[in-house]
Amino acid sequence: MRRRLLGGALALVAAASLAGCSDDGAKATSAPDLTVAGAFMPQPVNADMAAGFFVLTNKGGTADQLTSVTSPAAERVTLHSTEGGAMREQDSFEVPADGTLDFSRGGNHLMFEQLTERPAVGDSVEVVLHFSESGEIEVSLPVKEATYNPAKASGPGHGTVQPADRRTAQAHTAQ
């Protein structure tokens, strides 16, 4: 009788363990889970335009689309890709499931057009990233020296990826 109870208890523990494993399958189909890191804006070299860079990470099991960006710092913020030295405006970018989307010098980037004022080193520029699935994420881009490049920077505070301020808004508002 004791052996049957012990065997039954072991069977229940095994079943519970397997049930826990099935949660991993649910994770594979989970909603996008976006974070932003390494955000910065090089100090603009002219009063009209600037660029913005960051890395988007999606830890969720579902892809998302970055569809637009807005900022009080510019009349218009556009998405751009660069391939083979040619810059091209994009309507959107996919943020792959369990992957990253990199906005870096010489590649994908934000273009701030018709700046409302020229930001200086030490300032921060606020942006709102608009996603098809995740809604909105507010990000603060610290303004760095015009030549700043985290891939080449060294020393304390340079070249490290710092989490940007992340808040999800309740609703997407068109501007």
C-alpha cells in the first residue's frame, strides 16, 4: 500500500513538472516585450536636423512593428535605413520576436527634421516610439558630442548600454 502511495505521489510530482515545462511553449507565443537601451542623439551640427540612435530588444515571442516616432523637439521625425551608403526613408521597421532592432551610426536611425530648438550636449530629447502591437514607449535621448560613437568609445561611462526611460502609454494619439 505504501509503495502505491509513494508511486502515486511520484507520478503527481512528474506530472506537475511536465506541466511547468509546457509554460515554455506559451512563452514562445507571448506578446512582444520591448525594452530600449543605449539611446542617444549626437549634438546636431546644424539648426535644422539631427539623428537619433538606440537598440530595441524584444524578449517576447511575437514580432512587433515600429510604425512612427514623434517628439516635441522636431516638426517631423522619420525612420531611415542605410545600406551601401544610401539612406532611405522607411514606413516602419520590424522588431523580431526574441531579437533586436539596432539604430546605430551608418545603419538604421531616426532623423529629426525642422528642430524646434537646437539641443546641446547634456540636454535630453524626449521621443515617443509608436508600435503596432505594444502601443507607445516614451524614451529620453541624452545629447552627446557630435562625434560620440558608443561602438568606438572607451573609458567609464562610454560604450556601455544604459537603459532608457520606458513607460507605456494608455493610447496612441495621432499628431
